[in-house]
Amino acid sequence: MHKEELITLHQMMVEIKDFFEKINPELKFSQYYALKIDPSQVHRSKMEHKYAIFILGTELANAMRDVEFGASGRISARMRELAEKTLKEIENLK
């Protein structure tokens, strides 16, 4: 994916996160917030946005699992794997 496409995906996922926070204010997306990156930060690297997407995807899948969706646990685990792989790629670039 191109950086612009990743940023668009990041924005869509943030909108989903906002929806979940609205229907359940007790949900915490602490790992995502700890990254201190959002889609408006276009100066951040493509890898940083990719990593944020995977972290947010993990937390969204966990939120979905808490609501009712059964297969979300597998999604969460896969997102976590992809996040870890991307973090290694980021660290190798430094």
C-alpha cells in the first residue's frame, strides 16, 4: 500500500474506534493512544502508520470480542503478530 492509502485506512479505523468508545465509554485503547500518532500526522513515516493500524486493529478486535463477535479473538491475535513484525521492521530502519 502507498502511504496515502495507509493514512486513509488509519483514519477509517480511528472512526470505528470512536464509534466503539461512544457506545461503550469504558473501552480503553491504551496501546493505540500510547503511540501518540493519528492519521492527521502525515509527516510520520509509512511504517509508523502501518504499526498504528495493526495496534489499533488488535484493540478493535478485542473490543468487538467484548461486544459479541466470536471470531474476533483470531483477528486480534493476527493483528498483534503483524504489529510485532512491523515494529521489528521499524527498528531495523533506525
